[in-house]
Amino acid sequence: MRLKVLIITLILYLINNVFSQDDLGRKYYESAMAYLRSGNYKQAIEDFEAIIKSLPDSAYADDALLELGKYYLERESNKEKAENYFSILKEKYVKTENGPAGYYYLGRTNLLLGATIEDLNNAYANFERIPILFPKSKWVQQSLHDAGLVQSYLGNYTKGIALLTQAIEKFPKTLYTDLAKLEISICYLNAGKISIALDYVQQVIDNPFDEDVRELAKDYLSFVFRLGFRNVTPGLNLYEKDNSFSFSTNVRKPKQIIYRSDLKLFYVLDEESKSIISLDRNGKIKESKIADKPQSFFLDNKGKIYVVSKKNILTPDDRLLQFSFIYELKTKFIINMKEAASDSEGNYYIIDNTHKGVFKYDNQGNEIEFPLHRVNDRYKKIIIDKRDRLILSLEDRAILIYKKNAELLHRIDTFQGKNFKEICDMGYDKFGYFYILDKDLKAVFIYNTVFKEAAAYYFPENVEPIAFSVGEGGDLFIINKKTKSIEHYR
């Protein structure tokens, strides 16, 4: 009799606690996913949070953690929050279906948002464990691919090729097979084996798993051919001017240019009209944003435009942010702002020419203590890459690459022993290569993913390049001061 009572009690407990948790968890999860699809991210996050806080034993807790981590990784580029959710998934729900995803996305977060060698090593450590701990998991091929990518970024090309080859051999007919071949081509390019690099790209062009990848492969082909073949072949130029392309009629006095290859749109600062103009590939004006004496502009990680004036920043929603800083126990205003950029968390980094240094603020304009704002160096330009590294040009003569905490990672001040003279612009491409434009030398200098010298191109005498942006396949769109036009070099 007593045994029967215990069994009934256990059944009732399971019904009230386990089954009800799963049922409620399912309702919250379905609601959150509906909000996510409709773009109501705030409500989606609240519902996902309700599952992991109130229903941690629900069958949907691991799904909620995965979605939260992916949201902060892919939409907000928030490394700290993404790592938090993926770590919980990895540690507490490792035996669930999504357990391997915790490892994979922890690695992915460090790969995409990390700024240091340590971040890349952490990424590799997570990718490396998946084939060992979860050999039958659906994440194995992605982990092999991304592990190879990490080794390529670290300059370990032989190891990178070996891992990417494993991804191809174990899973010969998937999207990641094509992507692995393209990354192998970059490894061989960096290793100086150009014919092999070209062969891997051609394989994807000739027989892609997905037709969309064919277009991506064509960009790789242009890039590998330029950096590998043109760069070392006597009589061939790294770039050739596209004479069919010119925007001289639509922009009167261009000063700065940013090209978004995903939208096929140009954003150009026109000094004469005092506006930021967006144009399509045919030179047709799509939109203009008027600002008070614009000095420069930048795009945040969501592609929104911020206009920098001497005393403030005009935000995408037309708010004017005024910035002050505390120095020698007095509040002073920034009065000669030339350049600014924002990181993945929405913080601003501002170069002030009067007081020198770089100043950091939150998205409300409140100052954040930052080591570079009390230096005597005069910085000229600033960009922040996808890993939240600060890249600064110093007195026209050097490039400094910093972590977010202002720790110096790299310094670049020469190319093949030749000193820079007047750095006027800088940028990077989707292959991870870094570009420097020197208007005095009339040249663009290219460095690979570990900042080793890759190639240089000297413009013709009749060209005065003052700004540029990198397009598909490493093409260049430059502003020619002499003709006041935008030119295409491919």
C-alpha cells in the first residue's frame, strides 16, 4: 500500500513539475520566436529570459539560451552577453541537443568579436573540442571550417589547410565544403602558392553546391588573381582603372567615401553641399543627409550613418550629441572634433584636434575613462574593425592598432622599408586584409590578416587620391582630388 502511494505521489509530482514546465516553456518559446520573426526583439528577449530564469528544467531552456546568445552575437555584436549565454548552454546543458552549439558559438563569438590572439586561441579551443566530444554532431563540419579559419588568421596556413581539408573530406557536398575551399585558397595565397589558390577557387566556380556561392567565389577569384598573380608578374599592374565608371557629375566636392557591398551603395561626404549623399552603382542619388559643417561621417555596425561636426555628432535619428570631458578638475567641451567611430556596444571614440588624444563616451554622451585621452600624440583618423580593434593614424606617418582597453597590438610605419609620408585614409576588406592610402606617395599599401606586407599600388601621375573604400574582390573606389570625381580601380 505504501509503495502504491509513493508511486502515485511521484506521478503527481512529475505531472505538476516536469510536464507543466515543458508545456509552459513551449508556450514561452513559441511566443518568443513569433516576436523574433516580427522584429519585436525586446519582447522576444523577455520571453526567452522567462524560460531560463523561471523554467530552467524545461525542455526549451537550452533552445532559449541558444537564441539569446545568437541574438547578442549576430544582431548586437555584444561579446560579453553572447559569451554569457553560450557558456551557460555549454556548462549546464551540455547533454542536450544544443550542447555542442554552446561550444561552437562560444568559438564563433571569439572569432568574430575577439580582438586579440588570446581570443583566437579561445575560439580554436572550443572548435577543436566538438569533433572529439561530439563526433556525430551536426556542428562538426562548421567547427572544422572555423578552426581552419582561426589558424589562417593566426598565420598557421599549413594547419589551417589541414583542418579545412578535413571539413571537405568528411562532408563533401555541403555549403561549408565550398566555403572551406575558398578559405583554403586564401591560405595558399598567403603561403605564396598562387596556382593552387586559383585552382581551389575555380573548383567552386565550376561546380558550386549553392549557386549563390558562385558569385562569392568570383570575388575570391578577383582577389587571389590580383594579390597573387598580378602582384608578382612583371608588366602587370595590381589595379587597372575602370574608364566606364565616374560619379563626377553628381558629387561636386567629394571628401570621404564608404562603399557598402551588401547594398551596392556608396556614401559620400560632399563638402560643397554640406551633406552625406548615398548613390547606387550607376551614380543615381538615393538620399541626402544635410548636416552643419560636417567634418566626416561613419557607419555603425548596423550600417546607420553618424555625421561628425566640430562640436557634435548627428545621430541617425537626428539627435545632436554634445561631448564634454573632465580635465584638470574642470569640464571642457570638445571644440575641434574631426573624426569619430563607434564600437559594437554603441560607445563613441572621438579624436579632438585641439586637446589631442582619443576620448571615449557612451551612447548618451557621457565620458568613459580611457587611457588614450591624456597622450600628446596627434591622431588624424580612426576606424574600428569588426573585432572592436581601434585603428588610428598617427601624425600622418604611422598606423596604430589597439585593443578596446587601449593596449597596443601593432604599429605599422613602413612598407618594404619605405616610410609613410601622408596617410590620408585606411580600411579593410571582407578577406581580412588591411589597406593604407598615402596621398603624398600616391599609393595604397595592403597588409594581410596578420599585418604582413602583401602588395602596393602606385596611382598614375594625373591622380590625386585623398580617400577610398574597398569593394567586391578587393576593388578600390577612390576620390580623385584633381578631377573631383570618384574612380573605380579593379
